[in-house]
Amino acid sequence: MKKRVAIIAANGGLFDAYKVFNIATAAAATEAEVAIFFTFEGLNLIHKEAYKQLPLPEGKEQIQQGFAQANVPSIPELVSMAQEMGVKFIACQMTMDVMGLTKEHFVDGIDVGGAVTFLDFAKDADITLTF
Amino acid sequence: MKADLLVDAKGLACPMPIVRTKKGMDTLQSGQVLEIHVTDKGAKNDLSAWAKSAGHEMIDMVEEGAVLKFWIRKA
């Protein structure tokens, strides 16, 4: 049986995005079944506009250059790669309602669900991570 | 060493070498050999762990200057 990896993305900065999507794509490349639950600021990571220019932590703006030099893929590239490899994205319905967001604000191919949708996936997970 | 497919992941950062390796491996049959070239130093441990977790056999690894070369036989 496939390994299962359940990830909660609850923060919306560029560093958070790399932590989430690097682990998710690496897990998918290692034949794991992966789902990410995006909640609160974590929704930025799959927001059609916001994910193109996620903020760096204050005072660390110079690291932007380091990302380019290290030839690290962009977040939109990592997002489509993750989806292509079968990583499932679940956007938190409650947070979307609070923030006035609809499914159209997000990248294509996401699911919208509540906490129980994620918990149902996570209950059989071999690895659970929160970022 | 003779390989059935070469994946060139030089210049790419984590997690790309693993992603490219997986995609290359998906096109091979059991018993065939994949050769991978990388410059990401983290890939040394990463590719070994990847092969182990997928059940593939790491046949050889050599360092030629900044380039790491791996040969992995598909399970």
C-alpha cells in the first residue's frame, strides 16, 4: 500500500510555500499519496494572484536573489508540478467564507472542504506535517 | 556503465533532481538502468533515500568535479 502524507499549510509567506511544496512534491515523487489542507494564510499559497508574489519575512528581502541563483523553481511551477504528480489540494471552506473568497480565486483543480475532509484523509496517514 | 536512459538534472535545486529522476524512472521497465547527473549536493543522500524507499537498487555513484553521477536499477 502507498505511503500517505497529510500536510496542513497555515501560513502564507514565500518560505512557507517552499516548505510545503518541496516536501509535497518530493513525497509524491517517492510514490506517496499526498494531500495538503490550506487554511487561513495558507490559502495564499494557491491563490491565483497571491501565489505569484508571496512575501519574504521582513528584513530578509535580499534572499530573493539567493532563490534565483540557486535555480529554485518558482511557486507557480512547483504548484503545477505537484498537481501533475497527483498531490491533492483542499482549500478550507470556513476560511474562504471568512475572507470572502470563492473557488474561482484559486488555481484550477482544487477541492474545497472542511476540517473533517482533511481529518478523514489524515487518519490513515503515515506522515502528518504542519507548516 | 551502460544505462538505458540519462536524466540530466545539472543546475537544478531540490526537489527537481528527485522529480526528474522519478519521471525518468517511470518510462523504464523493471531491470533497466537509469543514469542521473546532478550538481545539487543534497541529491547525494536524497537519491539514495529515494531509491531505497522505492525499492530500486543504487548500483553506483561517482563524483566528477562538481557533477554527481548515479546509476539506479529499476525494481
